[in-house]
Amino acid sequence: MEKLSELLDAARKRARELELPYSGALTPQEACEVWQLAPDAKLVDVRTQAEWDWVGRIPGAVEVEWMEYPGNALNPDFLRDVQRKVPTDALVMLLCRSGVRSHKAACLLKGAGYSECFNVLEGFEGNLDENGQRGRVGGWRKAGLPWKS
């Protein structure tokens, strides 16, 4: 429990420094460790169905599209879908491709009564490299954390 508290404290401190409106921001490695240490925690992957199918999935993650594919329209049922799958008192970690959509999702969930919302920085594929491509700099997959194609 001490390690879990240390990880969450660091994530909360990062959120204060970045002036984020939700509980905290975790690196992919920290998020994976929190998930292992807190069995009731939920990792919510907000990427699109196409990203799950073509880029990869995280086993055990709750999958709810933030934006619908094709077209990238906001999913009008996002909040309702999350509420059906994740209790409001759960520790929720949100992940997308790079951390942008999951930031927006964390803001929405915090406002909807989820008290423990954390964004996973770098997302699944990480930041852009010098050639403008993802998958080589940071992210869940590059860190060697559990995923499947």
C-alpha cells in the first residue's frame, strides 16, 4: 500500500504543477503499477474501435470510444457508457493515443462525480518523434507494458 500511495501522491503533485482539474497525471509505467497494486482501479482506453483493432489493445482495459470512428465525432454516449462499466467511486485511469483525448475524458468524468480521475501521459503510442511519427517516443506500448495486437 505504501508504494501505491507514493505513486498516487506523485501523480497528484504533477497535476497541481500542471494545474489540471482532475486528480492526477501518471506515466504509463506508473499507471500499470497502480493498476497492479489497486485491483479495483479501472484503466479506461478512450481510443477508437479502429485504433484498438489496428494498433493494439490493453488486456483488461475498459474500452469506451471518446470519438467515434469513422468521422471522429464525439461519442454522445461516452459518459453513459463509462457509467455502465465503471463505478463512480473507482480509481479511474484514462488513456488514449497520446494523452489529449484522455485529458478531456478525465475532465468530463471529474465533473460527473468521479473523484479519482487520472490521465495517462503519453498515451498508448507516445509523443511525436523528429519525423512526426508516433510509437517511437514514450507511450504504453514503447514502455513494453502489456498489450496485444
